Amino acid sequence: MKLDNLKNKIWLYFTFFSVFILAGLWLFQVIFFNAYYEYQKSLQLTRIANKIEASYNTNTFEATLDEVAFQNDVCIEVISGELVRYSSMSLSKGCLDNNTEAYTYKKTFIESGLARKKYTIVNSRFKNKTLIYAMHLEEDVYIFINASIEPLESTTKILASQLVYATIIVLLLSFFLAYFVSKKVSSPIVKLKDAALEMSKGNYQIDFTSDSDIKELDDLASTLNQAKEELSKTEQLRREFLANVSHDLKTPLTMIKAYAEMVRDLTYKDTEKRNANLNTIIDETERLNLLVGDLLELSKIQSDVDCLCLETFDLNTLILNILDKFKYLEETKGYQFLYESKENRIVLADSRKMEQVIYNLIGNAINYVGKDKTVLVSIIEIEDTYKVCITDHGKGIDEEELDRIWDKYYKVDKTHQRNTYGTGLGLSIVKNILVKHNYVYGVQSKKKEGSTFYFIVPKAK
């Protein structure tokens, strides 16, 4: 098993985090404890000095001095000239005597002319460090505040001893807790990974489930289920596409071979039959040519190789030109193409691709036309747009099938038949062209009444 899997990583990160926290405790509670204690004492003296200064020249000045000295265990001395106006030596312990070092720092501060200054000296009486805050209030009034720094070696040793046990307990707890947390988090992910691996092998019957209480994992399972459904549909369409293309390639090739053999072996002397056979070969060759052309066109559109060439043109004229290409179906097979010609339908689009769109939609209508063999083409003006509609009166499309008819070779009845007109790729080409233009498109259909395919083109400005 690889050591860098998710469970091991979570376990390691959790353990490292615990070690980091414990290292911080050792650092601040043992190694830097004395320095931190001294820093806090220094801040305390500053706050006391500010409080004393604020109460100076008030009736409560001496009461404030007594209160501050007693509550904070500090020594305060107020000197005016050479007289001691106030001293809290009897209220606090560890105060400096008026010895040599005390006399020296007082004399030095008075002569310095400074308003405030901090000193650190060693108390010769108690052999410990003492912090002093000296303050000049007015004229010859000076205040000296000192606080003894208590020896903390014994306290530090107690903390260190306590932290040894705390470290052992926390490491053991974090070790087991990290194991269970990592297992709880990684187990559903491993299940999802295994299911995804099965899906990658083509098994779309699996179900992505998450029994965790983590929202993101539930969302991931839901997303993978959606992806599975889409991949399943795509795989089904791929198989249908290959089957349909194979069928559409094989049928004309078979007919070409059969009629070529008939010309060679049977009808080469009979001019009329030979020409009929050759015409069939030509028709099937043309069908193959159309199929290959549509496949290449669809490939270019989907790969963004074919760029749009926007130009201004008359939509009405374009439709009339396209309908002229279908006149032979009116003359030979009884189809009707109804369109009321209108003028000045000017749009800005790729005219060649718009021709493909309309041509393919009419071809699709021919394939699914009703018994009346009538295809209706219309343009509806809606504010700043034109809505182009192609309608047939065929059997219609079920509502659940409407979104899928734009897929390559998708057929509602799933039974492959040769199209009366086109190659079966027309609607997919239409969809890709309209999407590239950012045009609205769609289909409206009712069973046994027919279908209307439409797209909306903005007017040229």
C-alpha cells in the first residue's frame, strides 16, 4: 500500500498538527516563560504609571497610590525635592531599600531631565531582578514605581514536568483520533474512487453512493451519478452512430458493387438497362459523397476549425434559392413546399451556414412529412428578430425525446431506416451552427399532428 494515500496523509497531518501545538506549548510555557513574565510586568508598570498620573492633583491621589500598590504588589515612592511625600514600602514586599543602587538610579533619572524612563536592576537585598518605572510629574515632583521579578525556576520546572505527561497523553490521543478521523473521511472517497474505476471500464450500472455526513462528498457522489448518466447516454449514442454510419456506408457500397456486376455481366449490351444500372450507381455514389461531406462538416464545426464569416444578406432570397433545389421532389414525388415570399428580411449572419441550417431542416421535414407531403416554411417578425419556422404534418415527437433529437443519428423509433433525403446528421449540424451563432432554437411537436423546428435570427442593424 502506498504511504501517500489519503488516509495516511490525513493521519500524518493530524499528528504533525498535534506535535506543532505541543512544541508551541513547550516554547512559550517553558523556554520563553521568564521573558514573557517580565514583558507583562513591564506593561503592568506602564498602566500603573498612567493611572497615577491621571489621579495627580486630586483628592484621591494618596488613596489611589495605596490601592495600586496593594492590589498590584508594587512599591511606589513620591519624592518632592529632597522630601519623600509618599512611600508604600510597608504595603508591598520586595521593595528596594534606599541603598546605593536605589540612590544611583533616582539621582540619574532626576538629572536626566526625562519625563519617563524604565530601569532594570538587581535588588541586592533579595538577589532578584527588579523593574523600575521613573516618572517626572511637575517641577521637582518625581514618582518611582518598582516591582520585583519573582524567581520562576521552580515554577518552570513544575510546568515542564506537567507538560511531559500532557505531551504523552495528547500524542496518544491524537494518534488514535487521527486514525479514526482519516478512516472516516477516506473510506467514502475510496468507495467513490473504486466506483469511478468501474465506470472507466465501461460499467455504467454502478451507483455512486456516499454514506458519510460530509456535504462535499454527497455532492461529489451526486455529480458522479449525473456524469455516469451522461456518459451512458454518450456511449449509447456512439454505438448507434457507428451502427448507423456503418449501415449507411455498407448499403450504397453493396448496391454499387451489385449494379456494377450487373452492368459487367448482364446488361452491358442492353443500352437502356445498362444506363438505368449506371444511374443507380451514380445515385448511390452521390449518397456516399453526401454522407462523407456531412461527417467532415460536423467534425469541422465541433472542432472550431470552421470560423463564422458574418455578412449582411436577405433571408427571404436565401429561402427561395433553397426551395428551388427541392423543386424536383415536387415534380417527381408529389411534395409541396409552401412559403409566402416577403421582402427585405435583412440579417447579419454567416449566409453559407444559414443555408445549411435551412436546407437541413427542410430535409428533416421531408423525412418525417405526413401523408399530405407538405412542408411549410415561414418567417415571423418579432420586434428586432425574425423567427424562421419549418413545419411538417408527420407523426410528431414525444416530449421526452425533444432534447435528444439534435444528437447525431438519434432516431425516435430507434429502428434505422434510410432517410428519404439527407444523411441523418442534419439536425446535429443545425444545432452546432446555431450554437456557434448564439441563436435561440428549438422544436415544438404534438403526436400525430407534426413538428415545427425554428430558430431566431437578429435583424441587421
